[in-house]
Amino acid sequence: MTGTFSVTDAVELAVVERSGFIESRHAGSAVVLSPEGEVVRALGDIRTPVFPRSCLKPFQAVAVMTSGVTLRGEDAAITSASHSGTAAHVALVRGLLDRESLPTSALGCPPASPSDQVARDELIRSGAPRDRVYMNCSGKHAAMLLACVANDWPLDGYLDPEHPLQKRILDVVERLTGERPAATAVDGCGAPVHAISLNALARGIQKITTAAASSPFALFREAAALTESVRENPWAVGGPGQPDSIAIERLGVFAKVGAEGVMVMTAPDGTTTALKVLDGSSRASTIIALRLLADAGAVDDAAVDAVQTELDLWVMGGERRVGQVRATV
């Protein structure tokens, strides 16, 4: 059975410090691309394929947007989001479904409760059941359904890798990354997820996040629209206290976290990083990416220091802060 790179191919990316003692270490791999697309830093193995998980969402969103579905502003941002299920997030997803009078039951993602504590408490108090619309990938799924309607593709089976929509997404992934996926699996939300190298993932994300709105090619015009929408609506991408939303709002980066320790981030000048934490933990992903961009001179060190205090990286001893999760790159 094939899989991701081994621990022998990884380097230390972050540590967990408690009362001055290193309690845990996060190993993995990372790549940093210059604004011109050159590899300026490589840590560990950046060529063995990994599953991008939700870092694939920008590619999926662009595929939908180039399939006859107009998405701008908050609607585009929620399409590439891993949202926390607040009332505002749910309203956006329902709004997308309402464009074609689609019920939430049409969503192929599993039923869930909001991950946002306030929203989850409200749902419990109301006595309402878990619903697919609260699942963090529901915006992506709603947009996929709209693409099916726009192209007269069947709604049933829209998550099958052989469905026209999924073939369209795969084509966009290959065109933007320049790499044919090494494997395809089923993501946590039920959609196909394609294994590509960190190098290819960074290359594809950089093409999306540095695309010109004036490009003669629709693929890049829509990529530019998506990037602008994400940067202008950081709340929609994650939610209150979520790392992606914090990084985007405070530093103007394009940030997208993926499950199992994957992260992509592009600075305003186009410098891009992609990383994978080998143990699958995402708690350090954002600060690692920010430190990599800061080390490359793409974001300000002091600004990253300020953002770190908002990322809930504290290690607690009782009710006191006795340490923190910190990047070591």
C-alpha cells in the first residue's frame, strides 16, 4: 500500500513547549516559492504525493466558477471555505441552494453540527437535528450542485470520480499544478481528493492566488475573482477565532488549511508556501506557514508575532499560560 512520505524524509517544523520543556515535536515537509515560482526553500520531502484535503477547495471552486456558475464576494468565499457553521455561514450556503430551489438534502456531505461553539449551543437549545448544511464543506458542495444544474449534469452521483463535474475538477487540478495525481481517494466530506506533491500544490495555489483579473483566459480571471473574494471576506472562509480567517484579515494573505496537517498560504507579493505536518495535527500549520513567509521576507515578523497571540497556541497549566506551540522553521 502506498502512502505519504515517511518520518525519515521529514524535518522538525514546530514544537510544543510546556514550562520551558519541549513536550512534543511536529515533523513534516514544506516548500516556499518565490513570487516568480522558483523554489527558494525546501524542508523535507516536497515531491512525494500527499492528499491536500481541504487545500483542494480553491481548485474545486475555480472549476465550478469556470463551469457556468457566477460566484463573487461572500458566495465565492464560502465555496472554498472550511466554515464553522455560524448562522451567517449557513445563510450563504442556503442562498446558493436557493438559486436553483435545491433542498439541503441534495448536499452529498454528511450531516453535522456547527463547530462554532455558540452556533452549536443554539442548535442544541432549539432541538433541531444535525444537518448537512452545517458541515464545514457544505459551501463547496452547494456550488458543485449549481455547476451540475448549469451544465445539465445529473445531481445524483455528483461525487463519483467519473461524473462530468469531477472530471472537470481533475482537469483544473492538473492544469494548474502541472502534475497528474498519483492517487484518488474519498475525502471526509465524500468528494474525491487527489494526491499531489507539495511542490505541485504550492505551484497550483500560486497560480490561483496571483492570477490577473484581466487575463484573456477564463480560468485565471475566475481564479483572480476567487482570490479577491477570499481576501475581502475572511470571516466566510473559517469563522470567529479560526486560523484562516485571522491570518487573512490581519496579514492580507490567502490562507487555506486542510485536514491532516496540510496548509497553503500566499503572501500579498505572491510568495507561496505549502506544508504537511506528518502526524496529521493542524494546530501548528498556520504559524509554520506564517513563519516561512516571514523568513522569506514576504510578511512582517512583528505582524506575525502579533497574529500568533490570536491563534490559540497557548499551552495551559490549570488556568495559567505556561507555554505555547511555536514554529521552529
